Amino acid sequence: MAYVRTRHFCCCLPVRLGVFLLSLGIALLGGAVSVLAWMEVTKLHENPLPKNDEISLYIHAVMFSVLCIVGAFGFFGALTKQRGLVSVFGTMLALHLGFSIATGIYTLYTLFKRSNQAALIVCINNSVDPTDPAAAVRCQNGFKYLKIVSIVSYCLSWLIELYAVLVVTSYVKQLKEEEEANVMHPSASASMSSYYQPNATYAPPATQPNAYPFNQPSQAYGHQA
């Protein structure tokens, strides 16, 4: 079989390992976050949210549920070296990235657009001592940190997902090269099986000390059969 160059990511690690680890991490992360998000959805009747926040929560839950399924495709594709599954994983991951960017921008937009004053009042009223002036400061800082964490988490997840798409694309190309090499250069055992292999048996040499036939007693002069 012809040699096919192994592609790498992070300078020295094979891309198959990268797809395996990334898909496993994506499946576990997507599953964990989606479970938490759907748990929050079930609590909406007890703790209602503004309409925009409710829509954002549903989108968040659906997106990470889909991400878990996408990761499962990549995991089994890398495990079995099936180019079809890995290719589907890469395509779905790219589509998910584009949709995630769009929904993330919408979520951040609603986060910055909503009235902080109403949310601040709710936060102060739910604090241990609503009359404490420090409660308002803590709530204001909490909203500020929430916005910073949201921006950082979304941007970081987009960068990781983009890098995952590049690694998966590289692995799909490697699998394609391996398949083409197997077609053009079949293995030696498969190529030799079509030729006739003679089965010859060789007799061992004579073990007598005098191997010349006319020196045997049966060939001596005067011997009677």
C-alpha cells in the first residue's frame, strides 16, 4: 500500500486524534449545557423571564442539543475512520458555527439592549438586605461581569469551533488520500493472489556414502537377481 502523509494539528498531533478529542469534547459539552438549559426552560412557569430572554433561552437550549448530536457524528466517524461520517460532522459543525454566530449576536444584542434599571431593582429586592447601599453596587457589578463573561465565552467558543472545522477538514482530506491510494496501489497480498503459484516438492539428496549408482552391490559383476 502506498504511503500517505499523516496530517497534524498543534504542530505534532495527528488530525485523527484531534477529531476524536474535539468531537468527544463537543458532544460532552453540548450535552451538559443543553441539559442545564432545558432544566431552566422547565422552570419558566415558576420564574418567568422577559419575552426576549425566553426566546434566547430556547435558542440556547436547541443550539447546544444540536451540538451534542453533531459531536456524536464526529466521534463515531473518527473511531471507525468513516470518511462519510467525518465529512457530515465537518459540514454540520460549519453550519452550526454560522448559526451560532448569528444567534450569539442576537443574544448579546438583547443582553445589552434590555433595561438594566428594571433588572437592577429585581436584583436589589432579592438581595439579603435590600436597604443596604452595597446591594446596588453588587448588582451593578454583577450585570457588568455578566456582559463581559458572555462576550468572552461566545468569542472563545467560536474560535474553538472554527479551529475544529479546520482540523476536521484536514482529516477528511487525509481519509480521501488514503482511499485513493488503496485504489491505485492495492496491497501486495491482494495483487499477488491473482498469479499462479507453483507448488513444487523437492526430494532430499541420497544419504548413502557412495551415491554413484554403479558402485552399489546390485550392480556388481556376477550378481544374480
